[in-house]
Amino acid sequence: MPVNGVTNRVSQGLEQYLGAQGGNLPEQPVMSPYQRLAQHMEDVSGDNGVLKEVVRSGTGSTVPADASVAVNYSAYLEYSDKPFGTNCSRNPRRLMKIGEDITLLGLEIALMSMKKREVARFLFRPDYAYGSMGCPPLIPPNATILFEVELLDFLDTAESDEFFKLSLVEREAFPLDKIIKAAGTEREFGNHLFRQKQYYDAKDRYKRACFILDQKYYSGTEKERVDSARLLVFLNLSLTYFKLDHPTRALVYGERALGIDERNPKALFRCGQACFALMEYEKARDYLIRAQREQPFNQDINNELKKLAGCC
């Protein structure tokens, strides 16, 4: 096959180059696994100290600096297939606050680049991980660390944190929008704990939400907004106390919810359940019949009425 002019010139140049090098191509430096991985990763720290590869995209906004996060993570040293640290065998996943529970600089930066449900790999340079000292005996000095992270959930706790740092006088002047948001954050925190069946801790978070909403007297449209937030928290507390086998307290918070919305079917149902557990069958029947009027086809309400009929 004839050689075209371009190929011929390249061949001549290569021969001249090899001649100058003694006939051998210069050896290329061998790249380590992490160096090869780093070539395809995004710099999220601005100085190549924290590099990122997205494995599965998330949704919504990125994690703010004051957030509490629930994550799955595994951390690896180079040339090791076994993680030196992981929480994947633990259940449930607790919410951890960035800057308090999570203090590894690289991991803080990594998490603040992520969105909910995202899965990503990160490489942390030693100064963003365990530094020149390492962490004997597991982590040697000047080690580059690989983290695999799944962001399960996060809560922005900025307003709530700010509220509890204020004096009583300062709380009086705290804007209503921030009051509602702070209470909502505590309620969401409680909901997360409730889903993990950590009912006692969930109850404490719901109580914190109540405390935020009860700081001062409201009237008019402000009272309506606060009452709407209170109603949700009272319903949560009623159910949580029922799960904790405290039907008397469950009834108290169910009735407080009815004080805001007397026809609320969830509140009527919770009160009916609590009275049933307390063997106050007539009161239970009254609450459940009222709940049934609001939601005639609600299976939970109808099943509770059937159970009650078997006891009377």
C-alpha cells in the first residue's frame, strides 16, 4: 500500500526522534487508580482538593451549609476494596448536622454539592481528609481518600438554630415567616425520626415545634397561620403518644387539634383510638362516628368502628 506524504513525514520524524533517544520511547509515568479516576472528575473545592463524579443524579436544591443530613457512605484507601469506614450496615440513618456531627472538611464540601437522592464518588486530597498525620492505625499519613456517598435526605435547620440562640426579648421580634419555617423544620425532623420508629425522639422534636409556635400571642391572619402549623404538630403528637402507648396524652393532643378544627377527621380518629385504648367506649364511638361522617369510606375509621362493636 503506498504511503501518503503525511504518513511518510510522521514516520521520518519518529525515526529521527527515536534516534535522538537511543532508539527507545521515553517511559510514561504509571498512574495510580485514584489518579486515573481523578482525570474524569469535577473539581468542587476550586483547588482540586475535593473531586466529584456523579453516579446518580439527585433532585431539588443542593444541601445548605446549616443542614442536617441523612446519608449512606463508605470510605476507602487506595488499593483497598474494603472500606475502612461505612455506615451502610447501620439502621436507621440518623440526621447529622454539618459542622457538628460531620467535621471532615472534604465531606462537608462534598455534601454541600449534592442534591437529595444523589449518589456520588469523591476524592479528598490529604489536607481535605486526615492530613499529614493520618489516623493510625487505619489511615496512613498523607492519604488520598475515596468516599462513596448517597444523600438520602436533608433538612435546612438555619431558622430553627437561629431561633434557639435568641434571648426571650429577641424571640418576641422574630419574624412570623421565620417562626413558621423554624417550627416546620422541627416538625420535619420529628417526621424523619417517626419514620425511623424513634418515637420518643420524634416526640421531643414535635414539642420543640410547639415551643416555637407558643412564644407570643397572635391575632387575625397571623393567628390563622400559626394555628394551621399548630394543628399539624398536634396531630403528630397525638399519633406519636399513641405509638408510645400513652393514650391519655394522645387524647390531649387530639382534642387540642379539634380545638383548632372541630371537624378534622384525623383528630377525631386519633381521639377515638385513644378513648378505645382507655376503654371509654362511648366516647370512642362518638369520636369515630363523627370521623366517619367526614370520611365515610376511610378504611381505618371503619375498621376501628368494627373493632369497637366487638367490645360493646
